Amino acid sequence: MIRAVDEFFNLHDFAEYVKVGGVDYVAIFDDESIISDNNDVVTSKPQLIMKADDVEEFAYNDEIIVRDTVYYIKQIMPDGYGFATIIISKDM
């Protein structure tokens, strides 16, 4: 049986594989960029949306590979509805 939360992680839509500890997980990657008035990228806020069940064993500064780029987990925020937002950074 497919749970309602599973429907959001379709690899044919926005979801993609990320790797933590050598294991593939499905996530939705979001890298919101903040643009200055002169069109320079000032900062970005990379984050992942994942199934809360998948991130229970993740910890601060765990390495996570997204699109062949190494990031580090900075914050894990479960929402109580089966999802979790993972704040990530290229800086350890």
C-alpha cells in the first residue's frame, strides 16, 4: 500500500536520489537563491524535503551527496505529517 507521503517522492516528477552513508534515499532538492538588485546571487539556502522515517538516523554534520556535490546536514526539522526538511550546507 502506498502511503500518502510516498506520492510526493516520485522520481518522474521532482524527486531525485541523494546519498547518505553510502545509501540512496529519495528527496526533493530546493536551492532557493537570494538575488541582489544588480542580479548577483548573494546567498542560497539549500535544503531537502525527505520522508521523516528516512531521516531518523541522520545527525548533524552527516555527509549527504546531492547532484554529485557534498553537503553537510545542519538541521533536521520533522513536520509531524511524515515529512522532514533537511537544511544542508557545503561548509562543515
